[in-house]
Amino acid sequence: MKRNRTRRLKSLMMAAAMVSGACAPTSAAEMTKLSVVLGYIPNVEMYGLEYALNEGYYKAEGLDVTLIPAGQGVNQVQMVAAGVVQIGIDNPEGILAATAKNESFKVFAGQFQKQPIAMTCRKDSGVTKPADLKGKAVGVKTNAEPYFRLFLVKNGLQTSDVTTTAIGPNDISVLIAGRIACEITTFAFNEPRLIEAAGVPVTVLPLGDYGLNAQADSYFVKSSYFDKPENQAILVKFLKATGQGWTSFYKDPKAAAKYVIDKNFVDGLDIDQQTFQAEQQVKYMSSKLTAEKGILWLDPAVWVQTAENVKASGVTPEVVPTADMLTTAILEKADLPKF
């Protein structure tokens, strides 16, 4: 269930060179090189890592970190599997799908505690819960079709209860024009904001509230990388520094948005949208678990649910076991702040 968004990406090579150059060590021999492919472009969604890099937190841990932007056309799972990067940040669905094809990964942190992928509906449609969809027209993005069917089943509906129409990966015009009542999938902080900016109030139904929760933007490595004790020590250092970056975000999301804009990590970002996203995003990254254990904590129960959903949607032939895939060992040693 990949998110497709309209922001223009900078060249990967230029971005990687720019970011790595920002923290070029005085003595490279004393630094451990580490490449990370982000979950998206360097906006507030990836703030913790960008802030940690720019403020020297990685360098203080002895790490020479290169951050590679993601987005349309970038497959984080393939990059980690091929050894192009050591660390990937991606959604569980992609990690599970690759695992079902005999890849082996270790997931050591989870950014979102609640799924930020959502269904967005026009407020004047009257849809405030799944049951209200009966008799309504729904725009379904091509890559969202299996999850939409599962969403209906989990909420007591059938495909015959709604009228569906296929829409493009970035199309919000059909909803704005009133030709559909709702569309799926949308990113909870992105398309809804753009639709309302066009004068159409919306209601956002996060899929995590309706049986399709997942820890989006989870941090993972190849199992063969993780199996080496020296690499686990590197991951602890990486997570400590990253945690410092995210602590800044939790303390002041509005300031985090301004930081991203001021640093111009990527062209075309809007301060109002980034501020809105940051203030909403922190809610999706917080939970009882992060308050008790620390930020970026993994929730095994959510991963089990996600694995079951991925199988039920037909993405994997069987339910992928997640117990051995997840590890909290790095989180425990990093001892991240609680929010």
C-alpha cells in the first residue's frame, strides 16, 4: 500500500551527495559509514533523521551517515536486500511481502504507532464511519484495491454496497468535483489538507481505526547484517542519534516544520502544509506504548494484525510470522525518550 504523492523529488544522487557532504568527518578513518534510504522525501515525515544529521548527532556517535530520499520509483526493500544501503525505512506491507519471497529482515524500530494511511470523504457526503458508505461512490486508487476490499469486509460491508471508480495515484480532482463521496488511499496529513484548501471540507477515516493498523515507516536491516554484534552496536548508536532528532520534533512540531522549510531539504514544500502535517503527525507517532517504553517502539500485536491483513488481501500466500522478524534489543539499549 504505497503512498503516491505529488512533491517533486531532487535527483537521488544529488540529494545523497548533498546530505553526506553536510557531515563529512574530519577523520574519515574514525567514522563508521552508514547508508539509510528514507521512507519518503526529506519533509517533516523524515524530520528526526534529517535533524540528527544536520545537528551533528550522528557524527557525535562516530557515524558518517548518508540519507537517501525515497518517493515514487524508489524501492527501499529492494535496496536493503541488495546491500545498496544498510538501513531502510518502509511500510510493513512491503517488508512482509518480500519476506514471503524468501528475503530475511530484522525490524528494529517503528516510527508510526497508528497507521497514517486513510480514507478521505467529503464532509457533505455524510460519511463519518464505514457503515455510512452504503450507496456511496468511492474512488479507489489502483494499488489500493486489495486493501479497500479488505476494509469493506472488516467493517461488515460488501463490494455491492458501494459504487467504485478507479482513480489515479495522485488524483483528488474527482473528489473535489463531487463525483465521488470518498477516496482511498490518502495520507492523513496530505491529500485532506489539499482538498480542504480547494474549499471542500473533509472527514478523514484513518485505516488504523478500522481494522487495518500498521507501523508505517519501520526501520529495518537484512538479517545477515543484524546477526553481527558489531553491527548491532552501530544500530544502537544510530537509534540514539535519531532519537535525539525526534525528541526535538515531539517537543515542538511547529518549529520542526519551520526547520524543514528553512533548511530547504527539498523544493516546493509549503510551510502551512508542513506545519499542519507536523502537528497531526506527532499524534500518530504517540501511544501508550511510546509513553511507557519510548519513542519508535515496536508493537508486536500490530505486526501480527498487519501480517494477517497482508495475507487476507492476497499480497502474501500465507501469514508471514513476525515474532522472529521484530527485535526490541536495539530500542532497549538506545533507551529513547518517552512521549
